[in-house]
Amino acid sequence: MKIGILQAGHAPDELRPTLGTFVDLFARLLDGHGFSFARYDVVDMQFPDGPQACDGWLITGSKHGAYEDHPFIPPLEDLIRDIYTADVPLVGVCFGHQIIAQALGGKVEKFKDGWAVGRQTYDWNGQTIALNAWHQDQVVTRPTDAAVVATNPFCENAALVYGKRAFTVQAHPEFDDTYTAGLAKYRGPGNVPDDRLEHVHRTLNQPVDNSFLAAQIAQFFKERQLA
């Protein structure tokens, strides 16, 4: 099964030589599930021919806001709607989670309570899971087709499922401790308050459920349902 990864942003220059691109992170996360991958740098206006170019689609994170004025945002929203209409499975993570919601009628904004960074816990349909997060923006209004899969007191719409068509998550199952620490070092200072950066470092050695999310994503691509 070929998954088209729509890269909506670039990893920090300081991390790419050793840890790779966002595409590399997702390829590692989903390794062993039988997928091949095609890369489209949509942030640089590199788009596929259409929704049928791959068997499934995944939209990555980005430093950009879904509501900001960037050239790639309108054609990406058009592609999202085309994929959704064509009934090709679609997954979004962080920015991907937000832009899918926005394209399908939801609302994204810079959250009034600020940043969630580092290890966060979520109620996942009654099960507690932990994932690394790195966001200030949130989906504050869900599209009518979206149902909540995961939530916590800080992020109401932490994961959404749109029937058998799309599955999105706000946190970053592709981020391990090394990558999260790198973000705290290179993208945190001057952007994220010191107390929240301290939280990142305090929780770096605590377990996260990245493999659980990898299984959820893989199952959604293959079976159109969550594991």
C-alpha cells in the first residue's frame, strides 16, 4: 500500500542531518506495517496529480498555522476535500489534524491557554495514553462529520475520526524523546514559555505510546477503522 506523505513544513535545520525530515519520522513510525511512501513537499508547492495518486494520504506537522496566509494553504485544502470526496483514507498529525478540520468546515485558532509541549496524557476512548505534543494552535470547533476519539482538559479535540474517511491526532506519535528535546532546544527559546520547556525536560524519560498510535494509523489505512 502506497502512502503519500504531504509534508506541510520542514524539520529544524539542526535536526535534519541526524534525525531526518518529517517524512523520515513517519516512515520510521510506520515501519513494519507493509507500507511504501511517496513524498510531496506541499509547503514548497509540490502537489500530487490528484487523490488517486496514492492509496492513502498523511499530512504532517508544520510550524505554520492553518489559518495563516501561505500560498500552499488553499490548494492543500482543495486537495483535502478532493481526497475526502474520493473516499481515499486520510490521516493528519498536528498541523495535519488542524488543516483537515479547517478544510472540512471546522475552526482552528491560536489557543488562549498557550502551548502544550512534551509528554501529555489523553483519554483515548476510556484508555489513558501518553504522547509528545508540540502545539499552540488547536481545533476549537469540530466539523460536523468528526467524532472525538481522544481528549484531555487542555485539548478537547485531541483526536478525531471522520467515519471511514479520515483520522487525525493533535499530538506527535512520530516524535521520540530525542526529537522532542531537539525541538525544545532549537524551536523553544523565545517561543515557548520557560515553565513549559521545563516540563519537556522533566518528562523526557517517561514512556509514550507511539507504537499504539502507529497501530491505529496503520489499521485506519488498511481497514478504515481504528485498532
